Amino acid sequence: MQKLVVIGAGMASGRMLEHMFEADPQAYEVTLFNAEPRGNYNRIMLSPVLSGEKSYEEIVTHDDAWYADNAVTCRFGERITGIDRDRKVVISEKGETPYDKLVIGTGSAPFIIPCPGHDLPGVVAFRDLEDVDAMKTAAGSDGRAVVIGGGLLGLEAAAALRLQGMEVTVLHLMGHLMERQLDEAAGYLLKKDLEGRGITVLTGASTKAIMGEGRVEKVVLEDGTVIPADIVVMAVGIRPSVALGQAAGLEMGRAIKVDAQMVTSDPDVLAVGECVEFDGNLFGLVAPLYDQARVAAKTLLGEDDVFRMRELSTKLKVTGCDLFSAGDFADGEGREDIVFRDPGRGIYKRLVIEDDVVLGAVFYGDTADSNWYFGLIKDKTDISEMRDTLIFGPAYQGGAQVDPMAAVAALPPDAEICGCNGVCKSTITEAIGAGATDLGSLRATTKASASCGTCTGLVEQLLAVTLGEDFRSKEAGICGCTDLTHEEVRRLIKARELKSQTAVWQELGWKTVDGCHVCRPAINFYLLADWPLEYQDDLQSRFINERKHANIQKDGTFSVMPRMWGGITNPAELRAIADAADKYNVPTVKVTGGQRIDLLGVKSEDLPHIWADLNAAGMVSGHAYSKGLRTVKTCVGTDHCRFGTQDSTGLGIKLEKALWGSWTPHKVKLAVSGCPRNCAEATCKDVGVICVDSGYQIGVAGAAGMDVKETERLADVPTEQEAIDLTIAFVQLYRENAKYLDRPYKWVAKVGLDWVKERVVHDLDNRAALIERFAISQSVYQKDPWAEHAATKTDAYTPLSDFRLEAAE
Amino acid sequence: MDTAVEQATRPFIEVTEIWRPEGDTLVQAGGNYGGLDAFEAISGHTSFKKGEGLPGKAWAEGRPVVLKAFDGSYFKRTEAAKEAGLTAAVAIPVFAGEELKAVLVVLCSDDDIRTGAIELWSEKDGYLMLDDGYYGAAKHFEWVSQHTHFPKGQGLPGGVWASQTPILMRDLGSGYRFIRSESAGKAGLTTGLGLPIARPDGENSVLTLLSARGTPIAHRFEIWDARAAKVGSANSAVMIDGICDREGPLWSEDNPRRISAWQGPIGQVLGSGLPVAQKSAPGLPAGYSDVVGLPIYRGSAIAHIVAWYS
């Protein structure tokens, strides 16, 4: 009988032996070496063993009896130190063992980040039973665990350690969890789920060092954060264990190279599992390993078979956590998404389609039909016929089109419509019968759709079904991505404490993956206005002018306008502006209506340099491009004018210095006139102050653009400080409540001046709170973008293509 | 895992009965009385209004109720229970949303040998605290439980609470550091089944059944997932976990067992939406004659089914 030696009793080699014994039990006399002191067990089930939800005995694949029945000579715990291919022997601690055929299944080893302290006692990997035992011992002391790596393995370890009673923190370098298997939306839901289990998840967290006296005590991040730890689990990835193959002189790539029959460069040596490289690919999931095992068994038996790469899918073994991902779901030219969200049940489903074929799928919270979708991906099925109902799964295919109205009409009376407030269909229809014939009155009487708002569409359909033609739908949603209006979204962002775009997309049931060019700038503004400290401003969600910090002109060049506080300048600034205009060949220098000097026709690549020059002369960006404070126009006031009643220039400068840098729903222009003659034209501004002998008249909600409108009097106040306070409070109220791209005059027309006065003028506590929140926001956003961009983002202004082709927004 | 099944002198749970609402009354709708015929006969002639007796109290309170002594209590069948040697009971109401589907009552018999635990944990101030529990002879473990609380995600109760999924933990006391493992080990408690309890008031409760090797609650436990999010619109369920003293592990990652409505006792639970408690039931796994199947609702739909066999 021929001699077969197998190095490594892992899942791939174990499955290979099963196939081989099944086909021909007498083909080989088998000797099985394993460095671990045990045989083959189901390694991917180690996490439930760690959590206590399975016992080790349950995950043993081959027990002693199995090896005995198949006459396998087991040499467990005996490490192979070398392979002599010329003499066809393997060398171990106890001597040499000859082979006719050799199979290498040495698997992989965990990758350990080589940061300081990585070798301290208490730093463990998550690879084998010894690691599990080490973690269990640590968990027994009710300690604190830090898991480095938010991939599949790391998260399973984190959930298991939590179940075992530990305080657990997950550190993940990337922006969202399991970024190789999940998109951002699914990653958000997973993070939320884990946080619901009491696990702390830090994304974008880079480990700087592991520290401790004699053993692990804490983990220090690059940003200085210190996390106490009794145990650190490294789960950042694996690398193939190939030292034996390499030393034996087998052909290597990143691992041991094999052909489609799993044969290495030596025809008598095969390799399977995580230690092989096939066609440039490495392997970590079990499905392809089992394919390799089947092929290797056939090869050993002299039969033909071919290993082929195939699509892979991912699941996570955390109880109660349903996720599935398969295929390719990266964004790309010509790719389209079909998205389904059910925020109430925490469901997110996304299909990526190209040329009528499903390329990828990501599901969270509902994985019922994942196998069907996986089949569509693997088989490259043409889905054009079922595209409209594809996202609802196989049960909806082949039948008639589902009419949503009919579906609502058919719902039983006790069907729950509003999950948040537990309102069923009959309650709503009764309320409609009692006279609640629009959404507002239904919300008031039944609370239906009054919380998360995602059932608004259903409630409206019920209104339409019940009232027939009498019902007129409410205002349309922000865009095609949602049925919710701007006002509803603003309310929900506050009420439900949504602090990221991903949270908004999921919790408010966005119909697209991550919004569109219409909703993204609005949501970005709402988030940064409501959560200045928590939310990270997203440049990609801004119009080009705000991304470039300059107004794009019709010829593709940009304008540059330094800030002149209250319209006051001096010879040094004027010289600097003139020098910059000369140096960068600025074709047009214009004095603007807002009392500033505009340099028009600057090339994109010159922007950082001209900004740097103007910065050097002490000037900052005038934000002439932004949805934010533009200018504060002033007259000369008491300093020079014989009619002036107050220091209008001084007040204008103070207001501009307080308000600059703040982002607002639309641009905000101010003016301060020193007397009722109103040389600064303050009565057509968003906020206009007219100085009078008795103090200051604050007007708001003026306009002088497409619409022309005189300001309305907010209040008359005796002191300059009150004038400043009222202005800031008004701007903050506008920031917190207005619809994106509504100028103050449109917003005030909607809410009413009395509503504004109540909050800004009469309620002093509220005024103070508004001012305080504005100050918090300014602590983040009052910064000169020129300085920042000139210093760090010069490359972004070097044109990759001709900007003249890009339409001005 | 082909080990011999240890035979307890008497089981930890002696009687399991099911009460169903008919109008405003609970009537007996089957059960396994373990040969206590007299008690069974009296129970068949008893009914409970809401708030009346143990099943009626569980209905009225909308959560499980533990009763550790019958004398002087609201328990209606005290004399018959005494004669049958029964000393304690736990009533578990099964609610689908606000609708009571049934009340499952288990009755136990105190002695110095029989160990096990049936515990009710309820949320208070962000933690699960022990509401009440029946422990048999595991007195020290009872004391530990009374002085323990579980944050979300921690231990069997915390894990069930966070995942809203029944969890079957193995070997509570032998090395898996179940949060009360030391005490559990002393009490001989080995396996723990945790169930999320659907309460009509929306509050969170978790029921745990902790089983000891010598006097096991059952020799076989199963957890089935029946959520549409897992099995689709088909009225079926897949086994997500299970362990059997005879067959070993019952779960399979690759080919989980699947049943349809009305197929076997689990299928009956799925089809009827009601718990089952059967003695000498046909079609049970080899070596088993008794089964209890309990539906776990989420809202108005069955999310999971747990079953134990002896």
C-alpha cells in the first residue's frame, strides 16, 4: 500500500481524507501529523465555544474512533521540522517518516500587529482551542477585553467575550465594521447591534501601542485614547503558514502555489487549505477549502477533477445577528442599486446590479432569501423580467404586480400600521371617519406616524383608500430617496439623535444606498447644525463651490474674495490684494455689493497659493461661495457721519467676527446702518440693524434678490450687546429649524414672526441656550478654510480634467 | 456523545400543563401529568378567571409567576397538589402581542436532591434583576442569583435580552465561566436555556431553565427559528441549536434541520401558535416519550420555538 503523509489535521485535509476513505479506503496507509495536540475540529465554530453556546466536544469533526476506524496513524502534537523531497521523507521531532504522496495542510497563522507591546502576556490571537482557553481564563475574572480588528473573527470574539461577562471594546482601523464584506449601511446596523449588547465599538481607531508592567494593562491609540485591558485579542487577519513548503523548495507566491489539481511544483506533493495560492488567490473561508479537499482526494486517487474559484458568501456567528453578504457590491460605472429598508425592524437589503445581472448582495436583519439571491449571483441569472419585485424575494416572482393600494386595503383591521406607537389600521380608519382627514390631524389624534415617520406613506395610503378622491397628499419628500419632507427629517434627526449620514439613511428608511445630489447637501447641513461635536462634516456632500471654497465661474475659473470685516480695509490689505492680482494674472478685480473686493478668473491650481499669499497679509476667506454668513455691510456711523447715531461700523465688525464661518441653510447677509437714512441698505437683508438714538432696531427676513422684501421688526433693544445677542440667537434658530436652501425670509414666512419672537426675544433662557449652542458650533466651524486647504490639500486643486467641462452648480 | 442517558429518580419538573383562554376563562388544554392521575383529573375540572389561581395570575400580570409554596396562597388546587407531592409551580403566559394564547404551568416537587432552577429576570434601571425563581435544592445558587444582576449582553440572561433570541448554554459550571459559574458548578447545574419573554406591557423579561446532570429538566433541548426574516414567508422553522444526551449536537451550520407547520410536535406549535406538552407522544426522536414545545412570540408572530424532551 502506498504511503500518504498529511501535515496538518485541519478542516481542509480532514475533508480530503473523508472523501478519499469514502471512495477507496484501501488506497493509502495514512499518517497524519498535527502541531496541535488534537485532531480535526470545526475551527469556524470556535466562537460559540468561547461564548459557552457550544462545547468543544460538539465541534470535534474526527474523534479517536474515526481515526481508528480508518486506520490513520495519528501523530498529534508532533511538529514537522522539514521535508526532504529527494528522499521523500518528512522530518519530525521523533525522526523521519517516508511518503509516496505528501499533502501539506499547514493552514495559516494569525497576523499580529507589530506594535510596541504586542508580545506582552495577555495578548492573544483567535485561532485555536488554546487561544479560546486563554480567553476563557481571562473572562473568568470579569475583566476588560480589547479586540483589535472589526472583521468576522474579531466581532465573533467580541460578542462571545461579552456573553462571558467581560467589558469589551472593539478597535477597527477602517470607517465601518467588516468593510470587506459589508457596505457602510450594513456596517452601521451591525455596530448598533453590537453596541446594544454593551460592546463599545471604535471605528477609525489605530492602535499605537499595547502597554503594561509584565502583562497587558492598556491599549493606546494614535489619537491618544487610552483603553484599559486585561486581555487584548488580535484578530486583524491571517497569513498562510508556508515555512515548511518554502524550506522544501516548492514554488511559492504569497503561499504555496498549486495547480487546479491541488498539486504543488513537486508532482508528489499536494497542498490544500489556507496555505495554498491558486491563480493568485489566497483562501480564508471554508467553502473553497472543501472544494480543494474534494479535488485533492480525487487527484490522490488518480481521478480527474478541477478546482475552480467561485463566489463566496459571508455570515456572522453571533446569536440574533442576521447578516449576509455575497459578491461584489462596490460602487462602479453602470452599476445600479436596489435598496429596501425597514427601520422599525432594523432591516437593510441591497442588491447591486449591472447589465441585468445581480453582482452582489448585502442583507442585514433579514436573510431569509439569501440562498436564492446567492444562486442568482453565482448563475449570473438575467433578472430583467423580475427587476421590479426582485428585492422582495422569490415569493413575489411570477405573480401579478403588487398594487400597494390594494395591499393596504386588504390589511385586516388589527394590522399594525405604526410600530412606534402601536397604532393599528382600525384605529386610524376610525379616526379618519371621525374627521381626521389629513396627516397632521391623524398624528394629533392617533399618534400614527408621529414618531419615526417611516409609516407616513402607509398612513397616507390609508387616507387615500378611506377618503378616495377627497384626500390630497401632503408635501412631497426631499427627493426620490425619501417620502419625508425636510421638516420631518430635521425633527427626526433631533428627536432620534441621528448623528451620521448612515444613521439617517437607515433609520429614516432611505430608498437609496447613500442619498443623492439633492438630499446629501441638506442632510450634511442638518447633521452638522444639530450635532456639531459628534458629526464629521462631509465634503463630498457639498456643492462644488463649498468643496473648492471658491465660486466657480462660467469659464471654469474661480473667484477669490477675502473677508473685510464690516467693509473696512487698509492700505496693507489693498496692496496684498493688488499684489495677488498681479502675481496670478487675475483678469478682473471687482468691488462687490457687499463692500468687498472680488478677484475673478483665478485658475483652480492657483487657489491654494493665492490663499496662502492673502493669509500671509492677515486676511481670511470671505466665504463668498457658502451657505453661511456672507458679509456685514455697514455705513460709517458716528465716527465720520454727522447723522450717525451709533457706532454702526463697530457693530458690523463685531457681528461679522461673531458669525463668520458658520454654516446656515442658505446664505446670510447682514447690514448695519447708523441712522434711519439707511445707507447700508439694512432693510432688505436677512438681518438688518438700524441704529437710532434710543438704541438698535433689529429687522429680519428681508430680501433683495428674486424677491424683494423689507425686513420685519424683530425687536428694538437699547444696547449693542443685546443687538448682537438677538442677531446670534436668530441665526442659530434659523440654523436649527429652517429647510435647507430656504433664505430666512422664506423660513420666517413659514413659521411666523411671532414664533421666532417667542424664542429669540421673549424667552430669555431660550435665547441664552441658542447663543450657547451657536458658540459650541463655532468652536468647531469658525476656522479659515483657506489656511487649512493651502496647507494640506493643495493636490486637490490640481486639475485632473478640464473643469470647464464641469457644469457650475 | 453516544453516552448512556442517566435516569433521574424523579424529574425536576413533574407536571407540565397548558391552559387556554375560552372567553374570560382559562381551561385546561392538555398536559403531561407524569402519572399523577388524581391531580390530572382535578385539573381537568378546574378553570380560572383572569387574576384567579396561578394561571389566572400570570394572565393578569402579563408575565411569568413563580409560586414556591401553595399553603395559604392563591393556588387553587393545593390539596390535590399536596397529595401528588407537588410543592412549587411556575406559570408562563404566552402572549402574541396583547392577546393571551395560553399559559404553560410547570409544577415541581421539593426534596434535598433535586436541583435545577427556573428563574425570571426583569429589567430594572438598565439591568436584568432577579424577579423570582425556583431552585429546588440549589439554595446557595438561589442566594447568588438574588445578589446578581446582568447588563445587556452579559451572561445567559443578558445575552438573551440583547439578542432577543433563546440561547442554550452548555456546561454552565464546568469551565465556561458562566457569570455565576462557580456557584452553578457547586449546584451541579450544567445546561442553561434562556428565553425572551414577550410581555404585553412591552417590558423586558428573560426566563432561564437551568438543568443539572443528576436531575435534568430534560435530556434533549432544541431551539427553532421561525422568523420570516430567517425562513421567509413559508410557515416553517429551522433548528438553530440543539443538544441531545443520545444524539449529541443537533445543530448543523451547513444543513440545519427544517420542519413545516403541523409536522411533528414542533410543527404543531408552529401551526397552532400554542404550546404543547405531550406524554407518550408519537413521532418523537428515538428514546423519548415526552415533549414540551413553547412558542416565543415577537409581536403577533412566532419568532422562535423551544422544546425539551424526556
